[in-house]
Amino acid sequence: MMQLDLFAPPAPSPVAPVAYQPRPRAEVHTRAFSHDGMITVYCDEPEPIDLVVRGVPCVVSAGFSTHAVSAPGSLFWSETGFRSFGYNTMDPGEIADRICAYIDAPVKAYGCGGKLERWWPFYVLQWRQSLGFEIEMTKRDGREGVWAQWGQEAWADHWRRHDSKLAEAVERMRAEGIDPNEVGPPRGFKGKWPKIEAMA
């Protein structure tokens, strides 16, 4: 039986550890609408390419990830204007075939059900979700029934910040030429969606 010394220094590892080296990345300017067209790519991957699928232009970066080229509110295969397919190809024909298959796949199979949808910047989607949440949560007991357990002061502060964020988002949409009434409710919303004050 071998006796182990608990106070002895650990035996040296037979293999010296290799220091982690992140893959070098670079910013590439493209025609993608978001982030002023700047896409981060790994330096050892192919450059992004332009592609048109069913009349919809996009930029494809390695992976493959697709980025909307047209302005917010235009049709795309994702409401965010971005979709990664997690498939390692940059062959335009193969990419187009896979995008078409995704568009045509039933919604139950996580496809588009044959329909493209309008894409919106993240802040617009967040505004829509927050407004939908407010309507759903307040339809029975009004605002007083939501977060009342926090106490009157915290409750009032929360709604003040909520209202301020929604107003800022609407103001930004108007500044960027987006009509809030064209955005519509989030998926699964049940009820009457409000009409936002007409564009100035």
C-alpha cells in the first residue's frame, strides 16, 4: 500500500498548459442596415457576401448569419433583421436553398410558414413588448394591481420609468422615420392594440 503525503507539493503536470489565444477578429464594413453596416468577423473566415433570396437582399457572414440590408419595416425572414443558421457554408446556392427551406417550413417546425415578416430594430421590438406587457397586465385591475407589493413609492417610480422609456422609443421611431402604428402588437398578444398618436 502506498502512503500519500498530503503536505508534499503536487507532482508536475506531464503536459505544459498552453496559454489561450483568442482568434483574431476584425470589423468589416458591409451593406447591412444594423450597426452602420459593421460586422465583426474572424480573420480566418471568408469575407461577408451580398445575396438576394426571393427578392430580399441580405449580407451573409460566415456561420452562416444573415443580416437585413433594407430599412426597418421591410420584409425579412426574421423580425430582428438578423438570423444565424449555424451552418458552415459560404456557397451562395446552398445558402439560398437553406433560407428558402426555412421560409417555407411550417411555423410549428420553427419556420416562417411561407411568409416573410417585417423586421424592426431591437429598441422597437422592446417597446412593442413592453407596451404589450402593460396592456395585458393592467386590463383587469389597472396599474394599481401591478407591482403593488413594492409599496407606493417604488410602484410609482417603476411606472414613471416605464412611461419614460416608451415615450423615448416613440420619439426615436419618429426621428428615424418609423411609424409606430406600422409596428403592431407582439406575437401572441390578445386584445385591442392602441393607436399611437399620428406622426408629427
